[in-house]
Amino acid sequence: MLIVMQSQASDDKIKKVIDFIRQKGFDAHVSKGEDHTVIGAVGKKVIDKRDIELLDGVKEVIRISSPYKLVSRVFKPEDTVIQVKDVKFGGGHIGMIAGPCTVESYDQMDATAEKLSKCGVKVLRGGAFKPRTSPYAFQGLGEEGLKILREVADKYNMAVTSEVMEVSQIPMFLKYVDILQVGARNMQNFNLLKSLGEIRKPVLLKRGLSATIEEWLMSAEYLMAGGNREIIFCERGIRTFERMTRNTLDISAIPVVQKISHLPIVVDPSHATGLRDKVAPMSKAAVAAGADGLIIEVHNTPETALCDGAQSLYPEEFSDLFGELKMLASVIKKQF
Amino acid sequence: MLIVMQSQASDDKIKKVIDFIRQKGFDAHVSKGEDHTVIGAVGKKVIDKRDIELLDGVKEVIRISSPYKLVSRVFKPEDTVIQVKDVKFGGGHIGMIAGPCTVESYDQMDATAEKLSKCGVKVLRGGAFKPRTSPYAFQGLGEEGLKILREVADKYNMAVTSEVMEVSQIPMFLKYVDILQVGARNMQNFNLLKSLGEIRKPVLLKRGLSATIEEWLMSAEYLMAGGNREIIFCERGIRTFERMTRNTLDISAIPVVQKISHLPIVVDPSHATGLRDKVAPMSKAAVAAGADGLIIEVHNTPETALCDGAQSLYPEEFSDLFGELKMLASVIKKQF
Amino acid sequence: MLIVMQSQASDDKIKKVIDFIRQKGFDAHVSKGEDHTVIGAVGKKVIDKRDIELLDGVKEVIRISSPYKLVSRVFKPEDTVIQVKDVKFGGGHIGMIAGPCTVESYDQMDATAEKLSKCGVKVLRGGAFKPRTSPYAFQGLGEEGLKILREVADKYNMAVTSEVMEVSQIPMFLKYVDILQVGARNMQNFNLLKSLGEIRKPVLLKRGLSATIEEWLMSAEYLMAGGNREIIFCERGIRTFERMTRNTLDISAIPVVQKISHLPIVVDPSHATGLRDKVAPMSKAAVAAGADGLIIEVHNTPETALCDGAQSLYPEEFSDLFGELKMLASVIKKQF
Amino acid sequence: MLIVMQSQASDDKIKKVIDFIRQKGFDAHVSKGEDHTVIGAVGKKVIDKRDIELLDGVKEVIRISSPYKLVSRVFKPEDTVIQVKDVKFGGGHIGMIAGPCTVESYDQMDATAEKLSKCGVKVLRGGAFKPRTSPYAFQGLGEEGLKILREVADKYNMAVTSEVMEVSQIPMFLKYVDILQVGARNMQNFNLLKSLGEIRKPVLLKRGLSATIEEWLMSAEYLMAGGNREIIFCERGIRTFERMTRNTLDISAIPVVQKISHLPIVVDPSHATGLRDKVAPMSKAAVAAGADGLIIEVHNTPETALCDGAQSLYPEEFSDLFGELKMLASVIKKQF
């Protein structure tokens, strides 16, 4: 931690700052610059930097160690590759996850999964518990939805992922699901993160609607601090003032996260844009920018979907898109 | 719901839209304008407006009924006044809540509460379970903290409020706490909201960091839909690109919410700004703008606080501020 | 324009609204729904919709005609292709613009242009007048810079683009420059837009830091309303709360703009991210998403650049990137 | 400038960084911490910190001197009080500016000014050149508007303020206007700022829609660097994702700016909220938070206004509000 003193700070004020940080358990290293004296506070203690900023004569306090550790490439330089069945995320492998927004019935899931499976998709998505902004909207089939998801996936030899919303639901999810999703609204539900840190299945962690990348990394740190080593980041759009898309997909988060962290990052173009005709261009952008995977909404008959049909692709559209994505991936020397 | 057709939309396209919405259970009323045909879809069904926007020839679909009902003044025109002990929020009454960020020890709470009580504060705040962005930061005393809070409050005949983070904690909170807080990060933790809808104690619902007012109203709708009628909104700053304050306190949310909803709204200037010297001006602004209450961090010795000391007032500062606030309130014909 | 009345609005209130809009020169068409009466106001007059929203009993007023006309595909359905020398932007053609942030000297421009020209770049960029947030920073070489830019470009048979900041500079720019740039900070400098509407050279219009796409389209409308038909949009990142990149490049703006407007849209990954190692992934993303062009900062020796060297590519990096971009373009059936 | 090296940075890398900054004209002071070596770069040169961040082994570069100088309280500790006629802004004085959005006619201005003058308003506002997002909207009366403004103001012994949009308009404005306004969209029109730095009349500088406070201070620095010492900041709302108000009025900007700068800050609640019924609560909030002035839209007959009638107060509403504001001001020991 570096403490920058105001340009006119007296020796007395400097001394008081040094006394304060020593009393808090830090060593102090002073260096006098042309305009500003800078005090380096060295130590392992945790301190709220604003406590120092309030001292007389202090201009600014700068934290220099990163708050995240286990998620960082300093801790683990090489890519973490997460494998589910024979699909890999990370290390040059792009994983494809597809399926409807919501599990509606066995027939819907079966028809959709059959077509996806033929395209070569190995991981099936589908919501059983739905976070809805209105208490009056359809809230999902619950455990029945998870059962259907599992049954259909087994039929086509696929893995499954679904969103878990509550600590008490975790044991149920462990019975049915291969990758547990944490939704954007729960990215900082710290109790949920702590509990998911204790399981030994991959967690797909969506970025919060207004979360900074640093906060997102810290949420993954919660999971890793609990011992879970298989975390997949999922960029799904951030809230901005732009109203023509539901959210603004932050494609630049891909190279930013990949530089800092060894964990894979996938992109959800369906929720980010909220519009079917924007899913294909944004999927291509994500692959070209180096994403380690995609999670795309596909529905057998989107016009009858109970939820988010407007952003779901038809199976045929998806099939064409997947073909193009494979060609783009080969240009940048990656593979699905 | 109004469906605006594109200016060149053919009769055939208009007919297909009408067929579609009838099939979905709506009546259709057509009116032809100079440029655009508008179709009114009348009915009680729920439909994703994007499903219609994807139909050929449709320019835009506009929802005209508000998604919130119970929280609205249409449902209940007069102010809801929430009383806890002899403190009232709403209907011309401004309620004051004060106390430290975190319950650290009996002595700290006792010393702080004694001074606050002398100032006339009747509701004591203090966190027992702390939502922290880092898994390595102090997470609160847990149930022990709630016990201390209750014990100290009883000694000075005060009510207490504290943040609940998890469904499973609710029974414990009901034993100790008079107002249950939902934190900004849990504003859309829908499972928590549903469970809190079933209790019969007031809930203080903080606005999410990037929540729109409409989403905030919908979260309150969850609580009211469960049967809980005592909801207090709490504006605590939204995330913007400005970096000189922790968040941007949206003072205009006060008159906006008060016009739409009958529920009271209080303001938390401490978390919004994150800086002690900004708490007084923002508290005054909130009262002048018509807030129904304030929740202010006060610590007996902020420089030793385990959490957020930098934004906590000294008891003497608080006492002076409370005096000024009472004078401001009387100018706008309200009272603490 | 549609006027939605409150659910309990009396006939008297409805009548007053109708009288008001008739008096303003509109026809009124009334349709009664289950909950809400909706009044369609038909006419060519301009009215501030808030004036109606303030009338008693009005719930909401909804504008249904788009504010932009000439830039829209309703006005001109087919792509506008803008050609400068033998480079095309739009209609399946991707134009490449490259060069340093700032014109520093003849030698710098000559060395950079020589290498770019060898890669096949036909349009050279370089700032002569620089918009700097600090009055103490280097403000550019002025007209001397434009002269150098022109001279070097002619040597290698290239076209040039540079940013114009002021109405009074336009005649000077017309002497030297093939495409006039409007910077993000001037996107709503309406006097500048009006004057640029009167010239007959292409204008590259950058999106403002916090501009919505609709506002951006309206700024282009200013240019087209003046008679200039050659407008190129340039997405260069919007301001969000994310701090790890300078701005957030809104890749989804590409398909959104292309659907609404016939004008081409290019992407500036250098200013958006502010970081050299993010330029390549974001350039690839832009091409994959369907951009009609790129504008990339390249400097012969970035480590000595007077401005933005940190986001400038080395010529060799650029050359490799350009090769990859061409392959990506062919996958999506476009060409440079 | 402080350069924080990565935790594993080798001595060789540290040496290369030191060589680099010395070559750029800085002195280097090295201090080794437990985790990180920190290099202090001391000198007067200007350098883009990203140039250093790109060097091997560098974790982060931190600028420690503020980019603004003349606007800062370090340069001038005591409040700057700006006086126009007998109205003062700053130093405990709150200045009131009022009038219609736009000058429409002599009669409109005369009727409005008469009433405002009776309430004690001494500075009249009114737009003659209007920045409009649509080229098809009313653009103002131009010089004729300024003449009317001056004539009416002289009749009631008032000062006037109006928005200047272009360098070439400045001489005309100097003939008619006492305070020149720079609009939000021109806050970073640096050519305009430079020219206004050379005049010797007060400038009211509005905050840009998405400007940070630091950028706003830098725009004022442009004005002061040119020699103009009379700058008034004007907070008028920033763009956020909230849609129920036009912008989000950042009341906390008042104490933030007042702490850093000696210049006065006024608030424009009319443009910030865009709604008449929000103007009173936000005006009160601004005064209570310590604003040095207000600029409020008042129109003799808002329902006939050509522009922004929906946010203009009736003269009677304004009169009542002004009375309440004076009482609030006295509570916080300030005066109009």
C-alpha cells in the first residue's frame, strides 16, 4: 500500500501517518519526491484504505497488491482446462453449450436435444428454477425440470448445466447436473458462493449486470477459496445506457480475463442481446476474440417458448452458425 | 399492449399479427394512423413482447400496463406509514436509524447506542452477517452479533435492524430483529424475497447497485405478493462512471418513488458516498428532497472500526447533524 | 404518438386531452381497452411529449415514428457503399484505415506509411489537431501536420483521414484530407455537423462516449439533412463502470446499426481499449461481427510516440493481424 | 509517478524500467516491499503511463500528481466569489438564475422577467442558439434572441446568461450577455474552451452528460489556463441506466467539487430531471447540500413553450419555491 502525501504536508503530518500505520501492524518506508512524499506500508494486515485517507495531509492511498490470488495467473500460470464428458473449455478448446432458456416438457427437451446432438453439441442447457423480475411470471418446473433435463441428456449422451439459485438447492442439483450455473443476479450472493466452493463439480459463474471484472474475479476467488478448482467465467452483457440491446456484451472482457486469470471464459450472446438476429454476429465476435466457449439458446419451436423465445435460435439457424463458428475457430488456431 | 406496425406494412402482415395475438388469447383493436397502423392487444395473458416484435412488419411493441400492482398508488393511494416502536416512516414522518456498520463487541455497541439514544435515536443498526467482496475479509460475528444488538437495544429501549443474507437465516433474525434488511446485492435474490414475503415484520429493501427504479419496485412487489405489507425502500447509491464517490446517490429517486408508490423511502448516505465528510451534506439533501427516513453509520471510535470506519460519523458529528436535519425538516413541514 | 390514459381516468379527463392535442394540430383516434383508454394523435406537428404527460389522467405518451429519416433503411433500403480511392466501405467490402495517432514529423509518417502501404493499406490516418483533456498536453502540429499527411499519402498513393475540430478549420481540411473525422467529443457539436453537411466529402462520425445509438443516428441525420450523403459511422467504445479497459467497445452496435441504417460502420479498437494487446482480439471480433471497416493505430516506433503509443501496434504486428483478418473476412463472405 | 513491479519481477526487469524512465527524463527512486518493488519516477516531464505499463514485469503505474492546478484549492485555498451585478456565487452566497429555456419573443421574455424580478431574481436566463438532437427541431432565434434578452433584462435591471455554441459567436455574445454558458455537449469542445479562456467575463461550465468530475475540472483548467478567472461549475445530471428521470442529478458532486476547487458550483434541476414536479425537491436538495447557486427554468405560460415547457415552473410555483429555499439556506447558514 502506498500513501501519497499532499504536496504541502508537514513533517509532523508525515510522522503521524507513519505512527498510525505502524500501530496497525505495517512497516513504513518513506521516499521523498519533488512534490510528494510517498510512504510505502508493507505488511500482511488488512486495512480499509479510507481510514488512512482521512488522516491529515494524506492525498491518496493506493492498494498495490491484487485482491484476488487463486484465480490469478500469478498463482497458476498455465490455462485451466475444464473437461465435462469429452468437451473441453480452455487451453485452445472451445466448448459449446446449447439448449432452451427453460425446461418446459419432456417432448420439448427431447426434440431440441435430438437436433443439437446431431449438430455435435455435447452440453445441454435448460432452466428449471428461473429468476424472474416479476413474481407473477412463470418460475420454472423445479426439480421436475432437472429430472427431464437429465433424462434427455442421458438419452443423447450429453452433459447438462442449469442455474442454481439457493444454498438449499445444491444437493438436488448435484444429483442431476454436471455444471452448476450461478446467475448474474447471484454473482455476489456470497452464501451461495461459499457453499458452491465446497462442492467438486464445475461452476459456471455469470458476470453481474453491473459487476466490474475485478468483482467478478473476487466472486470466483470465493469459489476457489472453498476448494473448488473448476470455475468457468461467463460474460453475458453489462448494463449501460444503450437501449437497443438488452445489455451490452463486453467482448473485451475475454482478453482481459484471459490475461489475468488461468480460468476459461465463455460468452452468452443470447441473454446479452436479447434478440435472435444479434446472436449469430455476437457469437462470431466472441469466437474471433478468443472465447473458450459459448452458451447459446436454441429452442425447437421458439415461437411457442414459455420464456425468451425471442432470443432463441431455430435448430437450423444454430446448425448453420455452428458450422461458421468452426471455420472461424480454425482461423485463430482453436477448435471446438 | 400496443403493436406499432412499420409504415409500409401490408394488410397481409397486419392480419398475421392479429391472428397471432388472438391465438395467444388477446383481443385485437386496430387503428390506422397516417404513417403507422397500431394494434391494441387487450387481455390478461402474459406474453413476451419480443415474440411479437419478431413478426414481419412489426416496428415496435409497447407494454402499457405497469408490471407492479400492490406497491403502486393505484392499488393504495394514501401513504403507508410504517411504525417500529414509536418511530414512524412515511406520511410526513421521518424515521432515523443509526449505528455502526458492524457489530464488533458488546462494549462497542453499548457505547455507541448510549450516545445515539441520548440524541433521540430509536432504531439501532449493526451488521452481524456481512456481504464482503473478498472471501478473506471479516465476515461478521454471526448470531452472536444479533444477540449483542438485541441486548443493547433493549437496554436503551431501541428497535434494531440488521441485514439478512440467506433464506435459512430468517428464523434466527425473527428472534432478534425488528426490521430485516435486504442488501443491495440481494435485491434480486428472488428466493430470499419470496421467503421474506411470508413474514410479518418490516423489511428494508436496498436498491441494487445498478437496479432501475422499476426493478426495485418489482422486488418490493415480490415481498407484497407474499403478503408482507411493511416494506421500506432504501436508496443507497447507484453505480456510475464517477470515481470520486463510491456510488452516486440518486436523490431524485425519492420524489420518483413517492409519486408511484405508497411505501416509504429512506436514504443511506454512508454507503452511497463512502466518505465521512460527504455524509452530512447528503443527509441534508435527502431530508430536503422529502425522504421518509435516513440510515446513518455512527461509530463510537471510527478510527478503530473493523469495517467502513471511514464513512462512519463520530457521535458528536451525528448529534450536530441530527439537530440541523430537524430544522430542515420543519422548513418542509415534516418531522422526525 | 400514442397517449395511454391512467386506468381510472374519467371521461372528462380524456376529453381534455383530446381537446389539447387537437388544439396543437393533431387528429385524435380513441380506443378503449380493458384497463386503459389509448388516444392516437396523428399529425405532422412536432410536440414535446412531456407536455401531454403533464395533463391530468395521462399515464404515458409514446412516440411511434422514428426521429431519423434519411439515415434509415426506410429511406434507402440498400447499403450505401462509400469509396475512397479504390477502397470501399459497405456492401460486403471492409475498408482498412491505419496510421499513427498523431502526425509527429515527415520521417515518422513516411516510415509508417511505407510499411502500411506494403501491407496493402490504402487509407492513412494521423491527427493534426488533437482534442486533449489537459490544456498542458501536446495539441498537434496543426496545418503543418495535414501537409505532411498529404505529402506522404501522395507518395504511396494513399488516401488520408484526420480529425476536424472546428467549423473554421473545414476549408483547410478540404485542401488536404479525403475523409474528415468528427471525434467522439464533437458528436453533438451541432454547428460543426451542420457545416460538414454542406461539404461533399465523406465524414467519419465517431460515436460519443456516452451516446446512445439513436443519438448517433441523429447526428448523422444532421449531416445528411445538409446534403452530404457519404457518412461512415465509427464505433469507438462507450463509457461504462469497467476500469480495466479505457472504454467498452460495443461490438453489438455493428449489427444494430446495420439493421436500421444503410450507412457503413467501422470500428476503432485502438481508442476503445487503449491497450495494444487488446487491439488484435477486438479487431477480429469486429470483422467477425460484420463491421464494414477498421481504423487501427500503427506507429513505426510506438515506444517513442508522442501520443497513445501504448495502444499503437508495431508494423509487424499489424501485418500479421491484417493477414488473419482477411481470412476471417472470407469465412463470413466479405472482403477487404 | 509510481511504478509497481510484479511480485516476481527480476532485477533485470527492474533495471530496464529504471533505464527507460531515466531516458525519458525522470529520476528513479526504488523501494523494495515484501511483495512488490516500487519505483518512484520524479520529474516534470509528461509521459503516457501506459508506455511504462507495457514494459516487462510492470504491474501498474500510478499517477500521483493531480492533472488540474489552477482550479484547485492547492493553487488558491479560499473560495472564489463571482459577482454579477449584485448577485454573488460562492463564499456562502447562493446565486439564483431563472428564466425560460428559450427566448421566444419580446412579450414572453418581458412577462416572465417581470414576475421573476418581483420575486427578487437578478439574473435572467434564456437560450438564443439551441443545441437540439434533431436537425428538424426549433434551433432558436439567434442574435435576435440575444437582443431581446438584453433589452428585457435592462428594463428590470437584471443580468443575463445564455449558451454560446461556437467560437465565432463569442464576439456577439460579449455584446449582449453577462455570463456565457457552455453546454453539456460542449464541455470538451476544446477550441471553444480555449477561446473562452481569453475573454474576461464569467463562464458557466456545464458538466458533460458522462463526464467525470476530474474531466470537468480539466475543462475549467482550460478556461483558467487562458487567463479567465471567473468560472462557475454547473451540475446538470449525468447519464445513467435509470429511465424515470431524464438524467441523474449528481448532488454529491457539490461537496466533492467544493472540497477540491475554490470555484463555485451551481445546480440545474430542470434539465437534470426533465420534469416540473421534480424541480422543487431537487432544488431544495441542492441548497441543503451546499450549492452556490441554482439555475431554474421558469416560463410565463409553460403549456405554450416552444421548448422544455414540461420542465418549466409556473411563476407562482417558482415564487413559492424561492421562499422555501431561502428558509433552507438560513438553516445551513447561507443566504441568497
